[in-house]
Amino acid sequence: MQLPLLTILLIACFAGIAVLAVAEVSIIRVRRSAVVSATASDPRRASQLLALLDDLPIVLNSILFFVLLLQITSATVGAYVASELFGGVAIPIASFGLTLILFVYAEAIPKTLAVRDPHKMALRVTPFVQILSAVTRPIVASLLRLADLQSPGEGATLGVFTQEEIISAAHEAAEVGQIDRDDAELVARSFEFNDREVDEVMVPRRSIVHIEADAPIEQALATAIAAGHRRLPVIDGDIDQIVGAVRLRDLAAPDPGHGVRDLTTPVLTCSPSTALSDLLGRMQTSGTFFAIVRSDTGQTAGLVTIEDVVAELVGEITVDEPPGAGPGT
């Protein structure tokens, strides 16, 4: 009578390990955005899963705790059952049999299923994992604190990836064809973009081509065409007195009686240390795509256009311009 009960216990351990393997992989791989979208069709379970994702360190360590418990139990029970069935050769038979069963049926197959559809599997195991996490939370939290005492630090943070890890993962995915190389490059550029400042991309003061506010339209148009720029800054006397910018198309077809000053539109101002991401946000909000860079003393240090900013994010932008086009305007 004892042997059948132990066999049932052994099978239950294998089943538990398999379910936990599915839970571990699916919860790690599921995308939060997909779970949020699922709140419309299955609000209760999706909300439970979101709560688990918010408490990922405890959840994953609870799963690990139970996996170890079930593995130790299965090894102990398996050895006893094997000794009853096979006598003296029980240990090698039990070791080989348990390894085979655990690898194939409790690890490889469940994890493969979880990888194929992490969203579906994560939703399925959520109630079980939620109960498991609630039951083991005091034990797991205590063990984690003990581990931190043994190895002092700020504690482990699971589920958070560094910038370098994300960039590396994107390039690896591109290498095996899971995403386009351009997409991987965009991921890398997006992180680099957040660290870039205006002075790294601006057209420096000495290279700025400008137009006098009181210059005749014909002269201003000739200057713009010769420079090959679609916009030019407009100055009032000297380069430190930039009153705005004028577009080539406005110079080419001005309203009768209008001069350069009348065609001038406002520009943004920023410092050389302004983050490109901040400047891009200001440009989008204001609808002004031309910024003058001013030093701490108020002098003109350079200028930057939205093309310069966006090029840092998506790569160099090629547009049809007249010959001789210079940088940044």
C-alpha cells in the first residue's frame, strides 16, 4: 500500500515541477503591454498577473523555493521506490530515471511550451502562482534577508535590464534574423540619444550663414540659395542679435511689400548642455524646428535644427537640397 502512495507522490512532484517551469519562463517572458491589453477580455486574471509582475523578485524566488523542495522530495521518494523495486542497483537506476524524467517532462517540454506562448501560459498559471507566492512570502522574504546579511549589498533586482544588456540583446536578435539590423541600430541610437547634448550636434558659430533683417529680399534669397539651406537665421546687426529665422520658400514668394524682417519667424533658444531629447520635445510642442544655442554669457554659440536632432536618433537624413548645402540648416 505504501509503494503506490509514494509513486503517486512522485508523479505529483514531477507535475508540480513542470507547472512551476511553465510559470517561471512565461512570467519572465510575458510582455507587460500584452497583459495590459488583456484586461479588456480577462480583467481579473490580467490584474492578478500585473500584480505578480510588480512583485517579480518575491514571485520568482517563491517559484525557485518550491522547485527545490519538489526536486529534493522527488529524489528522496524516487530513491526509496527504486530500492523497493530494484534492490541493489536502485541508486544508478533512480539517478538516471529521475534525471531523464525531470529533464524531458518537467523542464524541456514545459519550458518550450512557455516560450512559444508566454502570454497564454502566464495567464493560465497566474492563480496558482499567486497562491504559491502568498503562502511562501514570509519564508522567501526571510531567506532573502538572510542571504543579504551573508553578502551585504542593496539586494537583488530581478526583471530589470541594463542599457548595455538591452543593446546587446537587440544586436544578437539581429544576428539571428529575429529583428532587422536597422531596428537593432535604432535601439542602440535611442539610448545614445538620451545621453547626447546640443553642443555635440550644433552648427558652430563660425559656420553659421545668416541674413540681415533689413537686407533686400533678392539679396537674402541669393544668400539662401548659394548656401543651399532651407532656413537661415536672421540677425539684427550682429550674430549675437538673432531675431528669428526665415524660410527659403517664403523668400522665393514673398507677399508684396514684405521684407526679410516681416518674413522672420520665432526660434527657440537653448544652452549647449541642453539634452537633445529635451530640445526635441520643445520643438514638437512649439512647432518651431530651429533653435539658437546661446552660451552662459548670452552670445550665440551655434544653431541646431530638427533635422540635426532627428539624425542623431534615426541616422543621417538625406533630402533634396541645392548644391553646396551645409550642415544643420
